[in-house]
Amino acid sequence: MNMTKVTLSAAKCADATCQYGKKKTDYWDKIVPGFVLEVRASGGKTYYLRYIDPHGKQRQLKIGKYEAITFGAAKVKARKLRSEVELNGNPAGRKEKKKATPTYAELAQQHIDHAKTYQKRPENTEAVLNTHLVPKWGKHRLDEITQQDISKWLAEKRTEYAPATVEKLRMMLGRSFELARQWNIPGAEINPVRAVPRFKFDNARERYLSKDEAQRLLRACKGSSNPQLWAIVSLLLYTGARKSELLNAKWEHVDLEQRSWLIPDSKTGKARRVPLSGPAAQVIEGLAEIPNCPWLLPNPETRKPYNTIKRAWATARKEAKVSGLRIHDLRHSAASFMANGGIDLFTIGRILGHADHQSTMRYSHLANDTLLAAVEAGAAGIGEAAQNGLSNWN
């Protein structure tokens, strides 16, 4: 390749040819630094802007083919690009980075693949990404997704979904960008979700059954078309276990002699043992053990764990006049009965399998009567001692 310095003009570019025996000849303009007309042996001509980047490497930006752009337009473009070089250092590098920046759809798939390596239920992450995030952001490159656009979208979502659902979308999108940043993916140097404030809301929807309501519910479950519903609801109330933990319980993990139930894989990822009260043990003793079926409470027809008990549950709670009660509220109710029975919060947390103490603190107000009785007893003791002291002083 040969290089020639000239003062480029429309006439000069029209007459320019590739030097004999060379594949290319470059004509560098003396006026605009880096403005080049490349003439090839084939006769093709192209305008470029060439420069040295901050790392000492020569870079090249294509301005246009000779036959597609006038010399005047090419020179104006060359001046503009040269200004960018002087001001910003490396426009070609930014162009390459832009080209290497993936779309959110590509990042979302990496997010899903990553979730499958460690999450217990990665299908939940996949569902949120594919149902909500990819349809909205999938075609956008990462550096095109802005804080303003995210805020506006979330505001629109709040008119359709519950605050907790919208917060889940915000957190999931932020998690995608955080993973991209950790993986050094171009376009994710800044996480735009971080600047989107969390929408404040009170998600504490706590419902506790009274003893009378619990009895009505169990009576309604007894007459359910689902033969296992009464046992399921009874054990959820007696143990405080999660629905998924009970529906997937196996006979091999129940020790009636020791009154213990092992949950080998809980939500926290740690195994735990749940103590079985006398009534809970009686419920289990009354269950029919199906030959060659490992499950404690299987669907008698499929001999597999229930996928759902929604229909039977809805019928029972309607009959018991506790409409609006969720299955998970049985766990809250179990904790409330223990708290009001004088059981300390640490013990309740251990039984429920809470990973941290804060999760158990929601039940602290339920034990108020017990706590009040405790301080009254303490005060009574102090009062008695004080009275004795005063008598001795006198």
C-alpha cells in the first residue's frame, strides 16, 4: 500500500488512480488531518478518516464510497469526525463498542441460563423475564435503556398490577444489569435501574385465623370432595409448614416415634426438622399409606403430589365464611397460635424455618398478652420485695 500527501479537491479525487503495481494508494489530505481517499487497483475509491487512538493504535472510520457521496460532503464529515477525535479520543472504539453491545433479549437468556445453575425454581425467573421484561426491552441494546424509560414503564405497570409485582419487575431488571456488569458486557457499565427509586408500599397482608374460624374451616374441609384437604389444612395449621413442603412430603421423612418430620430441601436451601404435636401425629397416623407410593399426601388418582388444590380450597373457605383467606395465611395462623400460647419468637422462627430473625418479628405483636403477663409478674415480684424492704426500714 502506498501513501501520498496532497491537497484533496473534487478534481483531484476524480483524477486519482492507484499507482501501478500497487493494490491500494492512499491520498492523505494536507488540510484536514487524517482525511484520506483510498484508491484500489480495481478502480474503487472510498473516503476515510484515520487517526491514532489513545492507545497508539491507528483507527479508521469509513465516510463513504466516492460514487455515493460528493467531495464536499465527505470533507464536512471528515472535519466533524476529526473534531470528535480531538474532543473524545476514540469514536471508532465507541462504534465498535456499540456494535458489541447486546440486546436485552440476549442478556435475558444469559440471565435465565445463570439462574438454572443455582436457583431452586429457575422457571420463576424465566417466567418473569419472558412474560414482562423481554417483550418490553428485548429489542433494545443495553445502552439504549434509560432510567427515565424504566420509570415511565413501571408507572404504567402500577395501573395494571399489584405494587409487589411491579417491585419484582424492577428488581429483576436490575438483577439483569447487575449480572451484565459483573460479566463485563458492553453497555452495562452503568445499571440504569439503580437510579429508579423503589416504590414505597405496605405489602403486609397478614390474616390470622381465630380459634373459631379455624374450627369452621376444618369442618368445611372434612366434607370436601378432595379426600386429602382436611389432612393438608390440619397439618399446615399444626406445623406452620409451607404448602409446597407439605405437598411434597414423603413417608420416609416422618418419624412418628420421635414425633419429627424432616424437610430435606426447604425454601432457604437448608434441611430442617419440624416437631409434630400430638394432634399432628394423630392426623398422620390416620392417613392411608398407598402401596409403592412414597408421598405422604398424594392425589389418590395420580399417586403423585397435587399440582393445585385451589378449587377445593376455595369451596371450603367459602363454606367456612373465611373468604379471602390464603393458603399461606395458615402458616401465619400457626405462628400466631404459638405466639399467643407464650412460645418465644426465636423458637417460632426455628419451627417455621426462618432464615433470619426479622421474618419472625412480624408476629411479635401477637404475643403482647403473654409479654404483658410476664412484666406484670415481674413487677409484682419487685413490688413485694419493695414492700418488704420498706417494712424492714421502718
